[in-house]
Amino acid sequence: MQNNRTASANHIHQIAHLERVLFDDAWTALSIGHWLSFTGHLAAVRLSLDGQLIGYALISQVFDSADLLRVGIAPDYQRQGIAQQLLTTVTAQLKQQSVERLLLEVREDNTAARALYGKLGFQQIHIRKNYYKNTDGSRCDALILQLDLTTCR
């Protein structure tokens, strides 16, 4: 059994730890704490039954629009539908706050994330050519996706 909830200050270091495990461009605990101190910035977390943080989503909301900035699921819990459940909870919360659209940016070569976002109803609205730099020096496009919260379930 697991549950979703809004992150507290106690979760910042756990989120930063997962960031380091998952991403080359990891956010630090200091940057996450600073970022969360601003109005409209929130973090949703997924906890296991024993209270271990196993996933998170970082969202920035301005008026009727929100941006999904980061999503991370602990490696041992990936491909179990946890990201989908967490993002479904997040979108329901945003709809209750009268947010009309949720935007995100994803690497074109991140097929797993793109499949998840497609399943959730996100639509591609723009491409940023050669946006990401790979470790070998090559470039990868960024896809801008949008979920219309006024029409989704």
C-alpha cells in the first residue's frame, strides 16, 4: 500500500536524494527548498507503506496554468504505474484549483516518459530543436506537451 500527498519540508532531502540517483542534472536539497518557498510551487510525493519516499512531482502554478518541472520514481518502483497514479492525483488537485492546462517538456528520445504522458492525455504543442545536449556532444529535441484539464477526466 502506498499513498500520495503534498510534500513537507521533511521530504526535501529525500527528493534531492532521488534526484541524484535519477538525473545527471539533479536539483540539490538547497535548490528544492528554495524553489518550494515561492508561492505557486508545490511538490507531490508518493510514499510506501513504511513512509519511504518512492516518487515525486514538482509543479509550478501561475494562475490557470501549471508546469510539471520534474518527475522521479525510485528505480525499484519504476514501471509499476506509480508515476501515472501520482500524476493523476496531481491533475485532480490542479483541476480543483481551477488550473486549465498542465505543460511539460520531455526529451524526444525518452520513449517511456512520452508513452506515460500520452496515456494521460498530453498532446504535443511545440518542439524545441536541439534543446538538450547529450554527454557525447550530440543534441536532442525537447517536446512541449500540454494536458487540457478542462476536458480531461
